[in-house]
Amino acid sequence: MPPGLKRRRLALLVVALAAALPYLRTLDNYFAQDDFGVIGLLASKPATFFPRWFVMPWMEDIWGYIPDEIRPFVALTYQVAAQWNPGSPVAQHVINVALHAGNALLVFVIAEAAAGLTTVAAAFAAITFAVLPMQTESVAWVTGRVDSMPAFFYLLAFYLYCRWRQQRHASLYLGSTIACFIALFSKQNTITLAPALVAYDLVLARQPLRASWAWLRPYLPFVLLTAGYLLLRYEVFGQVARESMLSADRLGLFAHDLSTHLRRMIYGEPGLAMPAGRAALTAGAVAIAIAVAATLLARETTRRLMPAAFYFAVVWMVLGIAPTLVAGYASPRHMYLASVGWAIALGIALECLWQAQPSRFIRPLAARSEEHTSELQSRFGISY
């Protein structure tokens, strides 16, 4: 087996273990909060109920109101897991941990295929994503699957599309559109996939923007799927994306929620006890310092990875955060998908610093130190 392939397989194993091992202790954790109502409702539905979830709220009115959420595929996983034993949380937790491990592996392959990272840097990005403290709610809480599952199919659709751009196999493109369909009917925040693919082509795949059918054609299935999903939401709920929540007050709350989200992601959960402005300045200063160091020490690598850094640190995170504008509250799991961009951005930073080969700069300093030590020893007659 070639050394490169062996190293990559080892990296994939390490990533999967990093995502799964910390959560194995949660497998027998009992249900909490919304779990009781969610599992109780879905476990009571017959197997033939699945098609109806495409045209109705999946939670009906168990909370005293009807949420504007169409999530048939997520509902199906709860229903299937409940067949094991509706009163046992083990099967539900196993699905959550498996989804998280799958997402970490997708971060790894996306970091390779889309960002162009080496095995070490891609593994670092994936492990960072896997162990972020803010992921706990999405993995350890049974109902947290409403964010990890749509993220899985969003990432899968994105990855297959990237591979299609590189290899032009029709099966990859078909798989990407199917994953897009499942993502949309898992949670509404995945409507940002089509813009993410367009931005990927413009920024990373270097596909020039043209006003032509040939340019538009690859995006058409994703746009039509998204438009059809939003039209269905309008027919069922009378609105497409909770636009009724948009107001001056909500924009003000969004600014507060955003600072909470970013502090959780960068500094950990439950967030740093630091004003939002100071936290942002600190994170920004560190980012600038890394960028300057990487540019000075590994100029060629930094230049190559700059588009990927912009895409994942800016475009991906903006698209991931945007749906939280109408979320109504700031939950750590709302940043599950956006945190992929943060993790890959850190992988890019590591790649730039790693390619700088710090040993080139450390060795001369070590040699000079040895010379200086020898000179002092001979001058003062010191021996060891």
C-alpha cells in the first residue's frame, strides 16, 4: 500500500474516532426536554405516514402551537429508531453519534477537495470541527439531530458537486442533487446550498461568470429544488422563510445573537466572559497575525490557499449564519453547519504555517546558540 494512501486511511480513522469517542458515554443518556414530545409523537405514527410529512408540520401542535417546519427525513429517523424500543434512548443516540462522525469525515474530504489541503491539515480541520464544545448540543441531545442531519446531506451535496466539477461523472452530479433534496426536507436552513455552489465555482473552481445557458445549467436543479421547497412552504404556512419575523427589533437581537454565536464557536461554550467587541478584536488580531506570519514564511502556499481561506472563513460562514436571522433565539446547534467554515479556515492556517517549514528558521538559531554556549564554556572553563 502506498505510504500516502496508508496515511490518509489512518487520518480518516483518527477523525472518525475523534468525533465518536467523546460521545460514547452519552449513548444511554435518557431523553431530555423536547425529546419526550418528539419521540412520543413520531413513534406513534404508522410506517405509511412518511409521505404526509412532506405537506404538513412534522411536530403538529405538541408544544401548543404549530411550528413552520417540514422535516420528513428527520422525522423518519426518529420513527425508525423508535422501532428498537420507544422507551430506550440508545438507538437515537447511536444515530446522532454516527451523523456527527459522518459530518467530520465530510469536513475532511471537503478540506481536501475544495480547499486543497494536505492530509495533515485536512485532518486537523475535521478534528477541530468534531471536538468544538458547541457541537455537544447537536450530538448529545437526541432532538439536536435537527441540525446534524441536514448538515450531513448539505455537506454531502457540496462534496459530490465539487468532485463532479473535477471529474465530470454524471453519478456524482445526480448524487449531489439527491442529497440537496434530502437536505432541504430535513431543515429550512439548507436553502443556502445553491448560493454556496455558485460561490464555490466563482471563487475556488475559477468558473467565469457568464450570462449564458451553459453557465446556468449546472445550478438549475438546485435552484428549482430550492424554489419548489420554498413554494411548498408558502402553500402550507403562508410564508417562505419566516419573513414575517424580520423587523428592526429582530435585527438588533440578531446582532446580539451573532456575537453569542461567534464567541461560542471561537472561544468555546458557554462563551467567553468578555464583551463582544473585545472578543471580536482579539480574534481578529490573532487571525491577522497568523495571516501575516503565513505570508512572510510561506508566501507561495498562502497565495495558493487565499481563495479557499476567503471562501470558508467569509462566504461559508456568512451563508451558515444568515438563516439564524429568523431563528428567534441563539442555540449552539444553530452554528453546527457554519462551524465547518471555521474549522477549515483553521486547517488552512495550519497548512500555511506547516509549509513554511519552521525548522528552516529554528535550525540556524539552534546552531548559533550552540556556538555561543561553546564559546562561553571555553572562555570560563566550564565543562559538563
